[in-house]
Amino acid sequence: DGGITQSPKYLFRKEGQNVTLSCEQNLNHDAMYWYRQDPGQGLRLIYYSQIVNDFQKGDIAEGYSVSREKKESFPLTVTSAQKNPTAFYLCASSKPGQGNEKLFFGSGTQLSVL
Amino acid sequence: AQTVTQSQPEMSVQEAETVTLSCTYDTSENNYYLFWYKQPPSRQMILVIRQEAYKQQNATENRFSVNFQKAAKSFSLKISDSQLGDTAMYFCAFMKGTTDSWGKLQFGAGTQVVVTP
């Protein structure tokens, strides 16, 4: 079955440490996205990529970095510059175009600070 | 910038009853999409229903239907014949209809729906 796989499910970060969240899709989708969810809030867009080797900042990109070297993969690095990294992170993908407005989401990664 | 407001933090409904969730949004765009996503305790995001702004007809998906009032910028979700499995957080979301905005959703804060036996 096609879908989006996020790993790990839970991740802990020490002070000053960079951590990387994995997102892989086998849906052959061109576009991929990273969203952050805080308790009591809706999702907010961190970064997105509409094509391989290209990505754009979303609404809350500071303290994060991404790469898109392969169509299937869109890893997110939470750097030490992100002072409040504790949140639930969701990766999504889509095939842009009329009739394809649905986002397909992964099952998420909960990041906590030790 | 677009904003999406969900004014009901939590709603409770009995099985088989109907519940309506409210959502308002602010935009100057004429071409856009609106969505309701469901997030159960598993935290998986599931698309419930979507509406294209240029379509006047309200979208329906089985027990889920919307009341889209474009002039009032209102997009409410009605859940009919509520089931225990409907217990979840429900998010309203907005997306501009331009190519460079695809997948860039603005979400409301969510409404927690609890279905009781």
C-alpha cells in the first residue's frame, strides 16, 4: 500500500543538539510538506518542497532546515537554534493540480526536549 | 494573510445525535478551498470533506455535510447520526487556489468533539 512513513514515532533532544526527523513517501507525489502541531493549536507550516532539489520556507521556518535530494524523501532537521522544539511534527505530500487538493499525512513524530 | 477561526474548543454529543461545528475565515481571495480534517486519538490526520469556493453547492460525504456561506466567510460542519468513532479533534483549514499555494494550509485551532453513549 502507498503511504507516508515518518520515523521515529518519538524523539528526544538534548540541549544544543540537532535532530533529524525522517519522512518517506511512495505515492509518487511531487510536493512534500512539514507541519508543526502544538497543544491546543492547529498545524503550522514549517517548510515545503514542490519539486526535487527545491524547497521554500513556510510560516515558522526559523530553527529548522530541510533537504529534498530524492522525490521520495523530505527529512527535517530541528537545529539547536529552535528554542522551543517540543511539538508533534507531521509530514504530508500531495500531487498538485486541480482535483488533487487532498494532503496525505504521515502518522507523525513527537519531539520532546530532555 | 488568511486566518481561520474555530470558536468552539469542545463539543459533546450523544450517539445518533447531530452536532454542528463552526468555522469562519478571513480572506480577500476569490479562488480557494476549504477543508475539514479529523484527528482521532491516534493523531493521524484524516480528510473529512472539502469545498471549492467557486461551487455554490454544499459538499457532503455520507454523514458529514457542510454549510458554506461564501459572503459570510463561514464554513460549518454538520455530523449527523454521531458515532463513537467520530470522537476526535476537528480542524477547519483554508488553502488558496493558486499553484504556488498548493498544500499550504492555514488551520484553525480545532474543536474537540466527544461522542457519548
